[in-house]
Amino acid sequence: MVVCLMFFLMLPLAIAAGLIVKSTGLFEGRSIGTLITSSEWAPWEGKFGFFPFILSSLWVTVVALVIAIPFCLLSAIYLTQFAPGWVLKFMRPVIDILAGIPSVVYGVWGVLVIVPFVSEQLAPFFNTESLGYSILAGALVLAVMSVPYILNMLLEVFRQIPVELGEASLALGSTKWETIKHIFLRKGATGIISAYGLGFSKALGETIAVMMVIGNVVQVPTSVFDAGYPLPALVANNYGEMMSIPSYDAALMFGSLLLFVIIIAINVIFRYMIYKSEAL
């Protein structure tokens, strides 16, 4: 038991240490601040600016969760509080199947459906032009992928809340929505925040499906209709290539380290939010 505990405690430290060691070659003549804030990316000239990749990663993830979170919460409320029992029993395996679909399948679906939809429908509707391969396309695919993952956790959160609390609230004259707001959402706040935090971390690290529809253009996106290039896609697309450039391998390891640090920071923020919600 102690050995298992030590393994899980040491694993993140070992990963971080390995990435730091492999990244050290990039810091010769370059500061971390410059690497993070620069937008210039020309490996053959020794220019490694990670700002476009960081911004693309955060933008596509945030937009995806802005779409997915309300849908997941409302779906969880409906399935646990309003729908007949057989509907929930039917939907659980469906949700599990959706969660188990390989990301490359979602990526192909995104190329065939989402990209043309963005290019031919959404972009003209907003009086702009887009090839379809964009932040928005990546966010829509990522939102669909995140829904079963987050929804499963929310269903489990609401399942853990004693039914007697809701029945007591209704018996005291509260409406159904008042009971949901003051009993289920408040009692489940910790689990809801945890589900969103885990969903954010998982979405931020998603690679294949997003890489297939986001465009993979090194630029600072100024609109959701612009192409982007997330950190996971940068590493997946280029690792193993151009390794003849000594600093290029270090740059990709630094990109992985940035992604690792961002995910750790997000988890710390959500853990703090959970702590504050428990204190209320």
C-alpha cells in the first residue's frame, strides 16, 4: 500500500523532472518569459515562441467547455430529477458508448460535418470568412467529446445526494426548481466543480480529434473562426521530425512541460474552488 502511494506521489515529480531535463537545451540564450510571450516560431532560425500555442490551447478548451458545461448540467438535472427511471437506465450505456468512441473517429466526423458547417453556415451567418478549420471547429468537436465524460460524473454526483433531502424540501412547500437549486446544486457543488475541473484538464490535453479540425497554423488567433495550433498538436505533429536541429527536441519537450504545468495549475485552482465550496 505504501509502495503504491509513493509511486503515485513520485510519478508527477518524475514526469516533471524528465521534461525539465530534456528542455534545458532551449534555455541557452533564451529566457522562459521570452519563450512564453513570443509569437515567433521559426525552428530553423532558432526562434521558439510558444504564445500562439498556449493561446490556441486555452481558447479552444474554454470555448468547448462554455458549450459543454451548461448542456451537461441541464442534462444531468433532467435525467435525475424529471425523466422517468427507464430513460436514465437507457441513457447510461449510451453515454458510456459515446465516452468510449476513439478520438480519431470524432476527428473524422469533425472533418466531414463540423468543418463544412462552420465554413458554409456559421461563418456566413456572422458575416465573416473561414475555411472551416478553426478554433470553433475544434471547440465544437471537443465539446461533443467532453459531454459524456462530464455528464457521467455529474450523474454520479446527483446520485450520491440523499433522495430524502429533496422529498423533505418539497414537503415544506418548495417548488421543484427551488429544491434543485437549494438542495441538489448546493449539496453537489463540490462534485460539480470537481467534474468541471477534470473535464477541463482532459479537454486541454486532447490531441488527435482537435488536431484534425483546428487548422494547425502558427498564429495568434483573434477570432474563433481563425485557425489555431494547440500545444498537444504541436508535439504530436512534430516529434520525431526535424530532430537534426538540436534545440527543436528541447522545444517540443518544453511545450510538453508547459502543458503539464498548465494542467497542474488548473487542477490547483479547481481544488481551491472545491475547498471554498466545502467551507460554505
